Amino acid sequence: MQTKLAFFHRPAIKFIRRAQLVIATLIYCVLLLLPSRSLQETVSLNDALLHGVGNFLLFCSLWLAFDAKPSRLFWLAFTIAFSGFMELMQGLGSRSPSWSDLGANAAGAFVALLVCTALDYYFSHLSNKKCA
């Protein structure tokens, strides 16, 4: 049974999906480890918003790269743990770790979980309609 979304699982597309994860993770790490003054000169948004959006994008990148396997809850836990680790790494540089940043990280990842779950539901129903 061929679905309209079968192109998503082609080897070349799978490679692109995984490559975007590597690029997204590198950008995420660089932005988190930049000195806070350099970052504030580059981006004039609220720090908590940046943390939330960063983790939203990181979770979505993981979901896209691995088809939400093994599970979305696994990727939620992984995203929060990874962002916690990166938050601690900030303490080695000129920035300091913050509980509020970790909360914003978790909130961004949780919103991404909700959005990706909704998209997964939508696309699975779209696929089922096209096949029927």
C-alpha cells in the first residue's frame, strides 16, 4: 500500500532529515555556549523565549530525523536532559546555568511534543484517507 508520504522514507530524504539534525544541534550548542554579551548583541529577544524556541526546534529536529522512534516521550526526555547538560556546560564559560532557563527549555520541548503529536495525527489521517 503506497501512501502519499512515501517519499519521506526514501534514503536520500532520510539522509537530509538526519543532516538537518546535525546542523540544528550545532547551531543550538553554539548559541548556548556563546558569551551572553555576544548573544545579546546578536539577538534582542527575551532569554527565556530563546531557550524555549531553541528546544522547540531541537525536539522537532529529532522528531523529523527519526520519525518519532523510539517514541516522542523518549525524545522529550532526551531533549530536556540534553538541554540540562548544555545548561551546565554554560557554567564552564562566561555564562551561568539557570533554573529558569531549564524551565524554558522544558516548556519549549513540551510545546514541540504537542505540535509534533498533532502533526503526526494529521498526517496519519491524511495518509489513511488517500489510501482508502
